Amino acid sequence: MSRLSTLISVIAGAIAGAVVALVIAGGGGSSTHTVTTVLSNSSGSSSVPTSFAKSTGLSINQIYRQDSPGVVDVTVTAEQSSGGLGFFGGGGTQETEDEGAGVVYDKQGDIITDEHVVANATSVEVHFDNGVNASAKVLGSDASTDVAVIKVNVPSSELHPIPFADSNDAQVGDSVVAIGSPFSLPETTTAGIVSAVGRSIEAPNGYTIIGAIQTDAAINPGNSGGPLLDAEGQVLGLNDQIDTDNQTTSGEGSSSGVGFATPGDTDVQIANAIISGKPVQHSYVGVCLNPSTSGGAQIATSASSGCPSPVAANSPASRAGLQPGDVITAVNGATITSTTGFIATIGNYPPGRTVTLTIKRNGSTRQIKVTLGRRPATAPTG
């Protein structure tokens, strides 16, 4: 069976909506780069930098020996639409076998991985580094943040949780280590640095994950859900995607030195909600935002690829009277200086909450009240 890899064309301007928007309107471009979720088919600030140079930092070998018992290999059997006619002319499905990684979260058997690793899973198997294997159930998942929790029933002695660091402390140049199962090679360890912080990447359902950490540590299909570790061996985030021009002979993307991990703070927030049985909900406004705007977050002025309408019909934004080209400069008095700042701020409010947006329109400033909705399951596309 050929390897399975989800390929997503890079858009000039990230797809927004990690917490509120439909999409950010992106400009055209001739880039041939692709972003691939790093899933492998098993068959075929003033913070102190977390540098290895610090006296308290661990060596790569020490990090591996400390944390590898808490990194698991995850193999998944999933159902996928075949796209064919199927028997008797009906639509068909086929089984796929894929592989990723996961991080032991607690002594109760909860393991965090990427949502796209276990999406549509019919069975999940977890393999520990000491040879112990166990079936797992998907406790819950959130496609908007690409986080899932799976649960195993094994003795607590087999479970070695890895603590999460404050992902906001990550700084460019900090040393990092990735552990995962690239190309079906479990416990593979690679090292590099934090190449950038505050990146935006596309979630499996088309919205945007903000605060992603970029790294040059080699990440390949099969690394998905595995940890990106700081110099103390704590989890900064879950390895999630790569931006690449390289492909294997089977057509699967491979590392070009540009990888992305979801922010650990978000991973923990979502995982805790899932484990406690609370619903994971994201607020929704229903606008397309320009990827970068000086002095605020600007609603797109026209439709574009991935953005069927700057202000979605029947959305909270349209009901409140927001218009294309409006620049949002504050939410409930809190200054907004960027698109990601707006997304993050709205994410602090639950669906159903009414917020006051300060906007600039045609040279004038006005206040508009918006009652936040609950985000649709998938982002509309053009």
C-alpha cells in the first residue's frame, strides 16, 4: 500500500480562523512549495533561552534517554472514501494504515497526538519503546487545533509522562530535539533550533493554528504527534507539518528543514478539556482577514482563493454589520495590532459572548457589537 500524505498548497497569507475567522485572504503566487502533515503510512521576550549551552541544559543523548520512554509509536487503521463507484454503483471506502507518534501525558493512560493522525480511525495501536504494545481508544479530538487524546489501559509503571514547557518561552535560536517515527522508524531522534516563533499553520479543517513553532530539526512523515523538546527535555509542542519541495519516490513530502510544531500551551489546554469531558468550542466571527495589516486586523476587500466572501452570509459579522475593508483596532477596548492578535483575543471569549469591536471605516472610527457564534466544523473555501 502506498504511503498516505495530506498535501496542502502554500497560500500567500495563512488561512485564518484558528479561533474566529473563516480565512485570511491570500494573494496569488507562483510558489511550488507544499505543506504536508507529517503522517506516515506504516506499510510502505525576557525569557531565558533553552540552549544546550546552558549549564542546566541536557545533551541530546540525555534528552533521548530521559524522554524516549514517554514517546510512543502510533499505528492507525482508518476508513477513507475511495472516490470510486463501489459495489452496485454506490460510493466506496477503503482502509488505510498510517503511522505517527504520541506523548504520554499522565499516569492514567492519556496520550496526546495530532488529530490528523487518528482522524477516522477504526483501530489504534500504541507501541512503547520497551516493546509493550496496547490498543488505544480515541478519547476526543479537535481538528481546529490538530490535537487528539488517545487512551490506553496499561500498568502505570509503563507510563512515563513528559512535562510540557511554556511554549511562549521559545525563542529563535533555542536548541530543540524531535522524537518520532519518520518513515516507520520509531524512536528516531533529530536535533536543531527554533527557527521562528509565532507562525500560523493550517489546521485539518481549514482554520488557522496560531503560535506555531518553526524548526529546522528534521521532521518527516511519521513524526506527527511526536514531541518537539526543549533543552530541558520538556515538550514545546507537537510536530505537525513540514514545508517542502522534496518528495520521496512514492510522492510523499520529506524534510527541507522547515518544520512546524503546534504550540504546547494550546495542546495542553485542549487535552485537559478532552480528558475532563468538556466540549471543545471555538468562537466564530465569520470574516476573511488580510494576512498582515498595519495597526489592526483588516477584513478582506474582495473574495479570493479560499475566501468565498470577505464577510460570510448569515454569520455573526454580517448580522452585526461588519463590511469588507473594515480595520479592527480593538476588542472590548484591548488594542489589536495584527491579524493573529485579533484571532488570539477572540479566542479568549466563548461562543455566545457579545464583544465590542472598534473599527476604522472610510476614515472614521466606530464601535460595533458582535455576538460570537460557534465555529462551523470546516472553514468554507472558494
